[in-house]
Amino acid sequence: MMTLPNKNPCPLCHGVDTVPYHSDRARDYLNCLVCALVFVPAVQHLSQAEEKAEYDRHDNQPEDPGYRRFLNRLYEPLNQCLAPGSRGLDVGCGPGPTLSVMFAEAGHSVALYDPYYAPDRSVLDHPYDFISLSEVVEHMAAPGRDLDCLWDSLVPGGYLGIMTKRVRDRQAFATWHYITDPTHISFFSEKTFQWLVGRWSVAKEATSLMIVGDDVVIICKGAAPI
């Protein structure tokens, strides 16, 4: 008997070993048995117009001290890793770039990329000492492709800083506020990041993972400095 192709392969590792994880009135959520990513099937994603309409409702500005405190969870540990005058890229900066301002205030130069608000993809062709993604990876429809592209833009010894809430277990997932945002479609756990680091280490170069609190990870392209 012919085996039919899986219509919902994992968007991170592209594996076909995916199983139901949770369902609610709005969407279904699948779990990859290889990399542990939990994701929403592509057929249930918002259109680009619907997605942008959701983002246009955000009103985050660099003058907002509360927003800066929020971003500081990623900014502070990542900035501590950087040499003076490092060159960075802030991905998913939104309509009110703020993390880039914070890094610039510390003496770093930062380029911006956002598919809706700073869509110049030529910035992805340059090398960077660090790349920051604050509340971004959960919006990625193709995280495997996108993260590989960003990883390739990092110089040896560079840092990828990611802030995103992490999956804990199925029971917590069922009542998790994070899944109620219709633009959130890819959900990472610590196991997912460990898989990602392992793949990059095997395929490219030694890679190290730093877990910082409940929602920040920093991945070093090389062995992390002691």
C-alpha cells in the first residue's frame, strides 16, 4: 500500500513525524517528534493582510519605560556578551524599533529587518556580530529556513539572542495565554533549542546554548566564552 505524504511536515526540521498536541476552538497544534516544535498547520495561518492588521495594533515605542524593561530581559544578557562597537541586526523590530535603540545607546551599530515595517532584505546579506529576535520566532511560518538564514549571517563567535515564551508540557499548553494570539504559530521548548543547537553543531561548527530565565536563550556560534 502506498504511503501518503504528511501534509503537515515540521516547519523547523522538515520531518514528517508530527502528531496532534492540542486543539481549541480556533486552531489545531501539532508536535514534531524529532525537534519537539509545536506548531499550527499552515492552512490555519492568518493571511498576510490579517497578520499585518494585528501588528498594526501594537503601540510600542522607545520612549516607553515599561517596554524597555520588558526588552531588557534580552538586551542585558546579550549586551554582556558583546565586544564594544559590535555590529548587530534586530529582526522583527516592528513599527516602533526599540531594542536597536538600546543597543545603539551602548555603542553598537544595529541594522533593522522586519517583513512589514523594515522589509529591505539586503540587510540579511551582511555579516553580524549579533542578531536579536524579541518575540519573533513564534510568528515564523518557516522557522527552519529563516533561522538558518540568520545563522549564516553571524560571524564566528557571534551571538543569536532569542526571546520567546517556551513550551513546558501539554497540560500547561492547554491553558497558556501565549496560544491565544492568532499570529503565534511556532512554539519552542528548551528541547527544541537543544535540537537546533545540536544540528548547527553537527552541520556547521561548534555551537553553545545559554538558557537565560524563562523566555530568553542566547546561542553562540562557537564555544561560549568562560
